[in-house]
Amino acid sequence: MYLIGQLAKRCEVSSDTLRFYEKNGLLVPAGRSDSGYRLYSEDDLSRIKFIIRAKAVGLSLDEIRELLDIRLEASQHSCAEVKAITQAKLAEVDMKMAELQRIRDALKKINDACCGHADDNASHCSILEALGEQDSHSEHEASGAQCCSGRCKA
């Protein structure tokens, strides 16, 4: 049996992290010592390591809780149930990556359009104009506006 500090050290997490997992229903102490300290078993050690690995691949606490429930009664569940959880997470990650790529492309476009010279004031900066307009590229071109003394690509 481990005290909370011992278990935390073995798992390379803080005692607060273990208390957080306990508060969120991911961990239940095996019992209490005569003096009231939480006691944890080898199964709890294994559970914490599972949680840590699941967090490392981006699973949420709810997803981890679901996997722990399945793991507890593995013979009553199928691999397809487990795979469905990771497939849903993959789809979520793919959506986030696509959104980040869209953001990166838009940011790169407005960044590359500005000369960024230190001796030019920002009153005609294409970045500020692009962020201030709804359809910045077409409006910028239609107005014939130039930024940074005309040295920008926009």
C-alpha cells in the first residue's frame, strides 16, 4: 500500500494531481490508514499510469473515465467500443488541425503582405487594414490602398 505522496512519487505526478483525479472520480483510494491517510494499492498505481498515458495522447477526463469503466469490465465490452472512442478523438484532432492550418494560412497571408519596416508608421499597415475589413483582400485592392509607403505586396 502507498500513501498519497509515495504514489505520486512513483507516478511522477503531484499529490494535488492525485487528489484532482480522486475528486473527478478517476481514482478511489483503496482505504485509509488508522490515522486517516489515504492508502493506494498496486491497482491504483496501474490506474494512474493508465490515466497519465491516456492524457498524453490527448484524451479528456470524460474519455478516460469511459475507458477506465470499460477496462474494469473488459469482458463485457468489445474492442469496437474502445476504438470508437479513439476514432472520435482522431476526428476531433483532425478538425482542430484543419482549423489551425486555416488560421495559419490566413495569418501568413496578411503577414507576408506587410513590409514590416521599422521606419514606416502603422497608419497604412496592411495587417491592421486586413483585420479591420470584412473582405480585406478584395477591398484593399479595390481601394488602391497601399501600406508602408507602397512597399508591401498587398
